[in-house]
Amino acid sequence: MSKKKKNYHKKNKNQQVQQDVKTKSSLNLYILIGMIVVGAASIIYLSSK
């Protein structure tokens, strides 16, 4: 019984790690998109001056 419980906890931990990785990668994606938008906006602003 204790072995089964351990495996169950292990599975949950792995799922949690995968979710953490997913949220981290999506956060990095948003930061990247934000930087691109800011960069493009500043280039347009400077070229229109």
C-alpha cells in the first residue's frame, strides 16, 4: 500500500513540474512579444520624428 501511495505522489509531482514549465515558457513568450512590440513602437516613433 505504501508503495502505491509513493508512486501516486511521484506522478502528481511530475505533473506539477510539467505545469510549471508550461507557465514559465508562456511567460517568456509574453515577455518576448512585449519586447518586440515596444521595439517596433520605438522604431516607428523615432523614424516618424
